[in-house]
Amino acid sequence: MRPLNPALAATFAPPVMEARRWLSGVSFPADRPLINVSQAAPVDPPPEGLRRAIAEAALHRPEAHLYGPVLGNSDLRDAVAAQFSAAYGGALTGTNVAITQGCNQAFCAVMATLAGQGDQVIVPTPWYFNHKMWLDMAGVATVPLPCGADMLPDPDHAAALITPATRAIVLVTPNNPSGAEYPADLVGRFFDLAQAHGIALVVDETYRDFDSRDGAPHDLLTRPDGDGTLIQLYSFSKAYRLTGHRVGAIVAGIERLQQVEKFLDTVAISPSQLGQIGAVWGMEHLKDWLAGERAEILARRAAAAAALGALPGWRLKSAGAYFAWVEHPFAEGSADLARRMVRDAGVLALPGTMFTPEGDATGPRHLRIAFANVDADGIAALADRLAGLSA
């Protein structure tokens, strides 16, 4: 096929879609159905009240079917600014917020303002694969920052990787794929590092609603001159089950968002109206419901940590938000093991090789377990099946 953008051609295939293809031709008996721990997305619809709000808007609000402001509707932007200000101790307004078609688009838009062909971005490994895919397609070099045994990145190591071509450091906390929650002082050290070198610190907080800690997870919004360094990303998909409506957000300085607007206008024109309406309704009415969702996810985290941590030969490295990162005991690499688990255990999980650079020795030793959609009984069944795998 010609012509073809070589940067796009060299980018790996979407991992979740690749994993789904492993199911082709495999049947699962009714008494032993597939346990799918491959994807971190809610499988249930939003609460009925939110669905009714969307339905009513679709029926009775003509503007719900039209283009809106490129950076999002003012009521949602204001609501995000108020919530982030209250949560982090900052002083934001709606002009500090852009609404996007999901958090992946938020990342792409931000990176388009920060880095181009030949530039570099530092990303801790294991990394979120869609971040790596976008940087590859944009011709931006992804500089891996290996996490330690505690699954936390080291700012001193990051400092040694900064070059004149470095444009940003990306953190995801709670982390995808490891689940690790980055301590506030660690995030603060990364902020200081970025500010000292005149680069951006991009903090993807897609899973902030399921952080196990009470209070603000960091104090970056209170730092002086922070809007020139800090860029936060957020998703409504996990909190309000709005995955199909694609609603995300960027929190950043006004000048940055002026550049973001150029990108968004060319790829989407405006975010989904119905999704934004649903997000606003959720923020206004679902605080108690979301607290219950958080409690359930934290309970599943505890169950997963206990069950996976007790598996003979396996090693639980970290767990949080939707994920557990585990080291397996087998001689084969995780890419082969993950395929075999579908057939031999009826379990679909993603191998660590999908989250690490090619040739990285840690990828073949690990698996990501996305436990958020599995209840306590399912987690116990998952552990039993993994325990039954033969070498």
C-alpha cells in the first residue's frame, strides 16, 4: 500500500484490539466463562438519572445536536475548574479548562502543542501504550524512564535523561498499567525538575476518582507560576461510565489552551454535546454515587491484592485504581503466556510487553490485570485459574 506515512506504519497495532483477536476460535463452556481482565473500562451503563438527562437533552434541547465551542461548553468547563480548585487547593476558572473527546484526545492535543518531529518526551515505564503510539506517530522520541521495584519513577534518573530536545515529562497517577499511586512529594519533585528545565509536566489523572488516599494527591496547583509548567488530564469515562460518549478534560494555562484550540478545531471541531451534558449532570448529582463506586473499586483492589499476592510463585508488584501489575513464574515470556492463558485458563489479560519498550527485559516477566470489572467471586476464580496454570 503506497503512499503510507512511515511513522504511522511503524507504530504498533492497538493492544486491546490485538488481544481481542486471541479469542477467535476459542470457546468457553457455560460453567467456565471467560474472565476478561484486559481492558480498564466500565462495562455497565451510567446511572439511570444520568441517562435520563442525556435522553431529555436529545429530545428537547436543539443545541444538543449542534456544534458547540471548540474548547467545550462553559458550564462543564466551569464545573471542572471548581472541582479541581476545591480538590487541589488551586484557583482555577473555566478558562483554564478544555473539554476533549476523551482523555486520549486530551493527551494528543497537549502533545501537539509541546513537541514535534525530533523532540523528546520522558515517559516512565511501564507506560500507557496509547501515549507511546501517539508520540511515535507524531515523530516524537519517547525516552523511557524505568520505574524501580516499587513501580515509582525516580526524578534523579529523569534529570539525567533531559537533553536540549526534551519538551515534557509525562506521569500517570494512579498509574496505568501498574496501579501505583505516586506520593505527593514525588510528584512535587518532578514538578520542580520540569520547572527548573523549562519543560512541561503532564500529569494524567484519569483514575483520580479511585485514588485510595483522602485529600489532595499533590499540591501542584498551589505552586507559584505553575500554569507555565503543569498540565493535568482527566477523563469522565471511568467516574460516570461515559466511555462511549468520549468526554475528557485538560487543565492548563490559558496560553496553552489557545494552542490546544487549534488542534481540537481540526480533529473534532467540538466535543460531544450529549456527553458534556451527561458529565455536567453527573458532577452535580452523583457525588454520593461516585463515592460508592470508589468504595467498591477499593474493595476489589484489596481482594485482587490478597488473591494475587498469595499465588505461589507469582509476585504482586503494585495494585491501585483499576490495575494490578504482577510478575509471573513461568519460563515463557508474557506475550506467549497471555495467549496461552486464553486457551488453558479462560483468562484474557495483557502482557507486559505491550507496556514496555521493545527489548526491555521486564516486559516479558509481567502481566497487567485490570480487575475493576470483576467482583470478589470473580477475582477468587481468577486466582484459582492462574494457580492452575502449568509451566
